[in-house]
Amino acid sequence: MLSNSQYLLFFTINLVYIVVCMYGCLLKTFYIPEAYKDIFGELHPTRYTLANMFMMQVLEFPFIFMIGRPEVLFYINGTSLMFLTAYLVVLIKGYFFLDFYKPKRLLYFLHPTMIVWLVLLMPVLGIIEFTPLYKMIMTIVVLMIALSYILMLDRCRLKLVNQIRELDEDEFSSEEDFPVTIARRMKWLPLLVCIALIVTFLTNNYYVKMGRDIYFIIINVWFAIYTLNPHRKTKKLPQELKKKDVTEDLSTPVKYRLSEKYCKETEQKLVEIIMAKKLYLEEHLTMNDLTEVMHTNKNYLSEVIARSVYQSFYKLVNTMRIEHACELLRNDPTAKLEQVAIASGFTSGSSFSQVFKRLMDISPKEYISKIHAK
């Protein structure tokens, strides 16, 4: 049995959580920043889906009026786990234009969840008895549904991060220059939310649920502040990303516009110019800079690089930087890595080490040891 103070504590936290969610629902439904009103639908295509997800938290109302009943706590935790993980999949795919589950098809996507939700509600309404056998079976069913959604979610997240990096590598030679997008900032947030939901469901404890509510309240308050911030700058998603589906196999060949002969000749000319002018030593060299030097079309040059052994502008420039660094280390194995990094066009010793390891499969220190061994 819960004491009066415990009852009041759980009641208050859950009520605040529901109120904050309702505010989030109203915010996404009706608030449109003046600066983005003409393109708001394109910038935030899933606003109504997100508002709907906030609205779904009204399903937690039975907890407020029936605190102390184990079947109600089990119902709330199971419902939250299923619905929130399902909505996160739809939101990630919908927001980033990775079109597979369209918001209009959300109801069909949620059919398994809706059926299980009704079964979870039955003990709360007194239709069936809340027995240990019932709890065990429903725990397995809810986890299977939630885990299937979480696997979809993680696949979306990984594909999205890879696609964004590909776009960045086509434009920039240094990772410090990569634009910071909302996808990169929040790439772990959906999984952290799912972990919190799973822990809450499996422990089925009032204090754990209260911790989950506080965690979500903080996220929702940050979300509201971020949305209402008048100084916030929102960037439109790149067209290349919007057209790409997460279900697409990234190895699928694309239709090329340039002949093989043209690509080979341009690649050779490109490498010669970069080496002759030592452009790779410029710390913040970009694709636009290279296009100006080559006096050619950026799309053509991008295709030439994509079809070369380098595959991306980032790998092209950094391969040359690493080759230059290796030459410096061979000439002077005692040289400090920080100095070698700066002399080779890297912005720092740490970025040099990361790129060296990625492209050479060994660290700079291991490479130096090999030199000494000879």
C-alpha cells in the first residue's frame, strides 16, 4: 500500500507530465514561427504526427485516478512502451523524408499495438483478472512488439547518420567543417528514450516510472524552449537526403551522366592540380574551392570523384594529406604528431589520428613503430 505522501508525489509528477505533453500537442498543432510560415510544412512535415504522439499521453489518465493498483501501472508502462516506440519510427522516417511509413498510414502501422493495448486495458476495466500468467504472457507480447519497432528505429538512425556523413564528405575535407544538423545532435535520443521505456516496463516500479516521467518532462520542456526560441535558425534538408529512402540499398548503382573516358581524364587532371598546387594542405578546403580551381561544373566533378578510387571529396583530400604525413614521418620518425598534423593540412593532432586510423587501419604511433622496425 502507498502512503498519502507517496500517492501525492506520484500523482503530481504524472499530472505535470500529462500537462506538459498536452502543451506540446497544442504547440505543434497551432504554433508556426513567423519567419518560417511560408515553408513550415516542408521544414516540419511531421508536426501533426508529433502532436498526435503528445496527445496519446492522455492514455495515462487512468494512472492518476487509480494509483496503487498493479494492473494500472502495468497497463501504463506497457502502453507507453509500445506507442512511443512506434511513433518514434514514424517520426524519424517522416521528418527526414525517408518515405516508407507515411503519417496517413500510421493507423495501419499501429494495428498490433492497438489490439494489445485493448488487452492491457481489460484488467483495468475489470473485464479479466490480472494474474501472474496474464502478466508474463503480456510482458512477452509487449516486448516483442516494442523490440520490432526499436530495430526499425535503429536501422533508420544508422542509415540516416551514414547518409548525412556521405553528403558532408562530398562537400568538406575536414570534419570540423561538417554542418551540425538536428539528426546528428539527436541521433542517440530515440534509443535513450526506448531504453528508459523498457527499463520502466520491466521493473514496473512506481519510483522508476516517476524517474521516467521526470526525464520526459525535461525533454519536453527543452523541446518547447527550442521550438519557441525566436533566434533559432532552421536549415532546409538537402535535396539528396530528401529523395533517399532508408530502405534503399546504398550499394545500388546509379545512372551516370559522364563517359568513362571523361571521368578518367578529369580524375587525372584533378589529382595533378591538387598535387601541383598542394591544395590538400589547406585546412578548410571545400568542394566549392576545388570547383573554382578546376573551372568545371560541380555536379560533374562530384560524379568524377564518386566514380574514382577515392569515392568522396573528403577521402580524396585526406588520402593526400595522409600520404604527405607519412612522408614527413619517414623523413623524421621523431617528429611530434601535432606538428606533422598541422604541416599536412589537418586542423589538430586528434583529427589527424582519427583520419589516419580510418584510412590506414593503423594508428600514427603504430606506423612510426613500423618505420623504426625497418
